[in-house]
Amino acid sequence: MMQTISDWFGTAQGWLFETVIQPLVFQLGFGEYIEEAFEGTEWLMIGVLELTLLFIVLRPMEALIPVHKFTDPRARWNDFIYTVLHRIGLFSVLIFFTLDPLLDSLAGLLRFESFQPLNLESLIPNISPLGAFLVYFVVLDFFDYWYHRASHQFNWWWALHGLHHSQQDMNLWSDNRNHLLDDFLRDIYMGVIALCIGVEPSQYVMLVSVSRILQSLQHANVRIHFGWLGERLLVSPRYHRMHHAIGVGHESKGAGTLGGCNFAVLLPVWDIIFRTANFTPEFVTTGIRDQLPKTAADGTVVPGREYGKGFWSQHWLALKRLVEYARKDVV
């Protein structure tokens, strides 16, 4: 069955590349990147399949068992734009021309210095392909936990990551609501880690795809949890929603200082081990504390911080926060 699916996918990739991608690449004068374009076609197809799956499965679930009604009708649409750009559009082009050459150069430099990447599969004799996939899945998630936690610990980094947390109408597309600079830094980080532990390109594609699908589920506006045991095995929508809770998920005990809880990207075990887990069984309100209006000493109401309504305004305001937070060293 899996071999049949793989053969079908390969045939479809070849057809799309030969009929659409390859002629376009040559027409734009980028013939030297034809090999990378073929790899990019695989990412494009997987992105389209992911979007289709999310529409078929998660979108109806949000309609049937929502946590809350949206206060901003544009919220889901704006996050959908992020998802399309990230998975099959602009962001893929950005990675195509920057990250891939950087990683190729790094790999060449390591080979020149006689550096042999650690191949985790070689440490476990006779491991099956599925077993190897699970090993890499766990290792990459461990490093992703620390990347995510770091984005809540440094003010300048939080200035970028705060864009993701500013969504008060969290939905299935919100996983990709990130500043492009933040996404770019994470992809470099995860790509280097994967290179250093010996993940093959085909394995990495599947690892990223599975991770993205699970993270879309986590952000969905669905009243779902996995029970006492399941919540400790895999991050659920309820568990991750606590990470987005106003005054809790990204602040230390609601005191306004950076910190938070539930940083695990896929596996809650890291939160449990490093004592950042919060299993409170509630579907909380999401957003950032400074978005809320404040009442001044004279009784006047001061509007909360504006994080932007559209793609460009959100990116511009994040860059302004980056400068502000770096200077003041406080949030």
C-alpha cells in the first residue's frame, strides 16, 4: 500500500515538474537551479495535500465543536494567507533561494573538514524505517522545544514571536501565523540539526509534513483533548491552547515577566521533564496581556497594544517591537 502511494506520488511529481515547473524555471532564467526546483516540487505537492486534508478534516470540526465564536471574521482568512504563503507560496521561494544553498554550503564545509554527521540509525542496529523515523521525530522535537522556549525568554525574540500569540481567534491556520524572519531562523536551526544527526532529505520532508499537520490540529478552534494519558503523550488542542492563554502561556505566573508554560511542540514529555507543563483542564481565552485595554489612574481607558490586522501591518509592527524591546529590555 505504502509503495503504491509512493509510486503514485513520484509519478505526479514528475508530471507536474515536467509540464509546469521546469518550463517556468527555464523561462525565468534559473536553469542552474533545476535540481533544487525538482525538490521544491515535492514540497509544493505535499503542501497542497496538507491544505486539502485540513479543509476536509479540521475545518468541519471547527464548525461542529468550536471552543468559541470568532470576534473578528477576518481572523481565519488572514491566518489562511500565512499558511498558503508558508506551505506552497512565497515562503517556499524564499527558502528555495536562501536556506537550501546555505545548508548545501555548510554540508560541503563539513565534508571538507572531514566532519562525519552523527547518523542516529547507525547507533541502533537493524532498526526499521519506521523506527528510524520515530527516533528522528523525538530528537528533532527535543530541539524544537528549546527553540520555542528561547523565543519566550529573550525580549527581542518575543517581539517577533508575539505576532503568533496575538491571535485572539485562534484557528486551524494559526500555526503558520509567524513573522517571516522568525520562521526563517527556525528553518535554519532545524535544518542544521537535521543535517548534523544524519536525517535524509526524504525523511526530513515527511518529518516536517507530519509535524505541520499535528500543529495545525493543536491550534484548531475545536473542543478536543486526549484524556489524562493522551495529554501527556501528544500535545492536544486544549494543552496547546493553555500555552496561548492570556497572562499565563507566555508569562511567568501571570506576573508580566517572560516565561510561560506548555512549550512542547509535539511531545509534552519535554514540558514534564523541564517543569514547564500545565495540564489545567480548561479551554482558555487566547492572546497577549498587553492587547487588553487598561484603566489609567484618572479613570480613562487606555487601548491595548496594536499587533496589526493584516499581513504587512503585523510584520511591520513586529519589527518596531523588535527595536523597542531590544532597547528597553522589558516587555
